[in-house]
Amino acid sequence: MEERIKKAVGEALMKMGAGEVAFVVERPADMRHGDYTTNAAMAAAKKLGKNSRELADELARVLIDELDKDTASYVAVAGPGFVNITLAPEAIALAVAEADAKKEEWGMGSVNSEQRVLIEYTDPNPFKEMHIGHLMSNVIGESLARLIENENATVIRANYQGDVGPHVAKALWGLQRAGTSEPVTAKEIGTAYAAGSLAYEDSPEAKAEVDALNQEIYAGKNHELMELWRKGRDVSLEAFEQLYKILGTHFDYYFYESETADPGLRIVHDGIKQGVFEESEGAIIYRGEKKGLHTLVFITSKGTPTYEAKDIGLAFLKEERVQSDRSIIVTASEQIGHFKVFLAALNEIAHLIAKKTVHVPHGFLRLTTGKMSSREGNVITAESLIKDIIKKASEKNADPLIAEQVALGAIKYMILRQAPGSDIIFDPEKSLSLEGDSGPYLQYALVRARSVLEKARSTKHEARNEKPEMPYRLERLVVHFPEVTARAASELAPNLLVNYLTELAGEWNSFYAQEKIIGGENEAHKLMIARAFINTMTRGLALLGIPTPERM
RNA sequence: GCCCUCGUAGUUGAAUGGAUACAAUAUCUCCCUCCGAAGGAGGUGGUACAGGUUCGAUUCCUGUCGAGGGCACCA
């Protein structure tokens, strides 16, 4: 629909001799202004040096001829020169019928038509418990994956896990110190990591031991150590799989730092000859200053690869295993600087890979009660957060499955409701609200709508399909769903869909409160609206990865 | 010290340079004899500060203040 209007506005501008002007067609903030609005007249006025109101009047006249009677009922000029388009009731009825009839295909688009998109997200570290940052990465990444898929692309989900590096050495040091040769729980390993991490900071001897362990792990020659490493890794990875299951996410490819280290080292060493990297104080570095960035170490003076070198190795490994047109990496925003340098270096080695790669940063989850640190003992793990919210949701839901669905809805909503890059301020005292703007609000609206349909099945109703002259606001909102999903996908911003669905749920709740559906006037028409709402909400929540409970 | 984000009702968030800055929450009123009150209807309340560009600035530019993150051997 938006496309159709955009095209008509473009043609109208052409006829007015302003074909070059860039303009937008969008949903006005206030529905009373119409179903679509365009700033085309104001944009053209600037370019042509004419009065915007006069130009808007002219555009409105031309536009009403461009759009056929069944599409727009009228076009009006308002404010400084907005041209507002109000859809014809027939066009709205048609779209609502489509929202019902198309089922799973409702809202599917072609923004990423035929593309193969590789998306890396979650990236937890074995030997550490999964914390909230990884949860955020997972929830955002999974939703992006689904939004991109919905635009007719093939999405390949990848997870990159840090199974080597200093944090692993710290955990193994802790396990050795505790005399554990057979770790069985992730918690056990997490505790060992915390112990190793503390000792590393407090004791120079421990630091030296951990550093030595780190190199031994890279070397892989110490059988006893590697056996402990393998066992600990398996336990951690298995714990992650349990969480992925609960979160409703899955991966097509797993990459591990233990396998990116070698290619990373090799490629960086090759890069020295090409003048991309250089040696400095025994380390191999990339001088970011040549690109207005800062210098980063890629290989340490001890010969171990850093995160940056491993990322170079990873980029090539991905290329080897997965054919892709685009590559998206979702990580915390603290890595923005590192990714800039990494991509600059990669661009010198492999221009085509760098060009198709984009880093999508997500914010932190910050506590109102102060910084999270393992030292303070107030680190919130993904598991503990989920458990807490499930407990809260259980107060109203005896069924544990539903309590879990509601809790996940609440958590995912909190993460997805705002622009991906910004931090989330979380008050652990107040916990998560299950009312108002929230996941459960959307779920509840859906459950109630389904319940109406359920009831309607057992009652007799008229076959006549009459409808009021003016479409309901709810219907007018449903029309916009495909545009919203397309925009959320192209801007990599699930929050746009969250905001839309929240508005949609509110509109349904008002409709539900004001209108008697079963046994009311125009029953068949209202039931159709209910079905259109249900399908739109169901599809929308699916794209966010928010579960839809049967009842609440 | 340098670089990057960001400052919007008491609080948490919206608003591709556009219309009377939009919600939720908290608070104050109402509404279950009627399809499910995790709901609906209404009230109170806001763009950090100072300049600039523009017909028009929460948005762009400059400065001040404040917060977060990054800046050679961590990830």
C-alpha cells in the first residue's frame, strides 16, 4: 500500500516538474490526519523555491487523480504543507481481509530478496556463565534473523564462542586449585572462573600461573590439561544449549575461538609482508591511526593471538563454510571501537569481505543499583534473570509452561522495545513489569482475541457481512503491518515492530471494550477484524521471537 | 588527555528536519449484572544549559555542564 502511494506521489511530482525531489511517505503520528502523509510538497518547495502551501495544494489536486477512487477517498493539505491521504474504506476492508486470509504470508516482503545473510549473535564464552549481555545479543540477533527472513532472504545463524583465551585459563586454574578433574555443572565452572579471576588480579604468582596455562592451552600438548579443558567446554556448551532451547533460538553454524586462532595467526603474519600489520615491542599491531583510528595489538609479544586476530581468522572461516551476500555481527556496544579497527584491517586484506560485513552494536543492561561486577557478586546471569521472572509470572499462572512463556515475553519485550544500540536501565528491585507496555500486554490482547473467536464458534451468527461506513481505527492500523516489518528489517530495528504491536494491542483492547462482537451489530465483519488482528499479532510476535501462550 | 555514544514528564522509553513532542509507569478519578480487569475511559506532569543554521530544530552545527563506553599485548 505504501509503495503504491509512494509511486503515485512520485508520478504526481514528475507532472509538476519536480521529479528529482527526495520525499517520504509515512504513517502520520496522529491517525486523524489520515492513513498516509507525505512531505513531498515541502521538499519540492525548498528545491524549486516556491511556497510550500501552494505547492501542496497543487500536489493534492494532481495526486487525487493519480490515485484511483478505490484506493484513496480524499487528499488534504495541512500544517506547513503536508499532503495527507485518507484511504478509501474499500481499500482498508481489502487489506484487513488480506491480513486474515494470508496467514503466515501476511507481512512478508522482499526487502532482502534472494539474499543470503549470515548473522552472528549471542557469542557466549564457555567456562563462564552466560550473562545478560549475551542474552541481549541473542534476543536482538534472533529477532533480526527472523525479520530478515521475513523479507525473503535465506538467513544463516552463527554463534561464535570463546573456548580459548585468558578467561578459560582462569577457569581451568580455578578448577585445578579446587582439585576438580570432572566438572559436571556450569555453576561449578563459573565459580572456578570467579576464583581464578580474583586470584589473577590479587596475586602475581597466580597471574603468572594463569598466563602459563593460557599458552599451554593454545599449544594443546598437555594431555591432562586438555582433557580438563574438553570436559569443561562440553559442560558449558551443553548448558548453553539448554538456554537456547528455552529462548527459542537455534544456530546453523558454531565457530570457536580455538579454531579461529590458527588461521588468524597465519593471515596476520601474511599481512606483515603486505605492510598491513607491523611489529612493535615484540607484538604484531595494526596502526589504526592511518585510518583515523587507534592502534590495536593483533598478536601478543608471547605469540598468542588477541581477539582481533581471531576475528580475522573467523572472517575467513565464515567465508570458507558459508556463502553469503551480507554478514551481520551482533555484539555489545563496548566493542564498537574494536570493530572499526578490525574492519579497517580486514578491508586492507580482504576488501570484499569487509565491505559486506556490518557490526550491529547493542547496549548494556545497566542496574539502577550500581555496576554489575563479579567482585560485588551482583552479576545477573541469563539463567537467574529468566528464573526470577518466571517466578513472578507464576503468581498468576499455575501452568509452568505459560509462566515461562509470559516471562520470556516480558524479558524479550524489555530488550527489543528500544533502539538496539541504547542501554537498558533495569531495576532489579522493581523487577519487570508485566503490565502496561510489556510483553504480557501483547500476549494478553492476543489471548483475549482468540478467546472471542473460540466463543463465536459455539454460537450462531448471521451470515450477512455488513459493515459501518467508517473503518475502525484498529482496521486502519492493521493495514500498516507489512510496511512496519519491512522497515524494521531494513533498518535492523526490531523496536519499530515492538512499538507498532503495542499500539495495535492497545487499539484492540479499546475495540474490545467498546464494541460488542458476538451478538453485536455487524458481527461477521467484527469477527473478521478479530481474525485479522490475531493473525497480525501472531505474526508480529513470531518475528520478535516472543511466545504466544494459549491462555493466561 | 584523546575518540565514540548519549542527556526528552518523578521514573523507563518513542518521535527518517515538520503538524498541538507520543506512550507506559507512578500518582488522582471513574468502569466487572455485558465476548477474560495482565484490561478500558479521563486528570496532573517534559526536550540539561547557551548560542547558531532553517520557513520550521528533540533531531543538524559550536560551546558549557553531566552520564556511559573505548584508547598495545583482555574479550
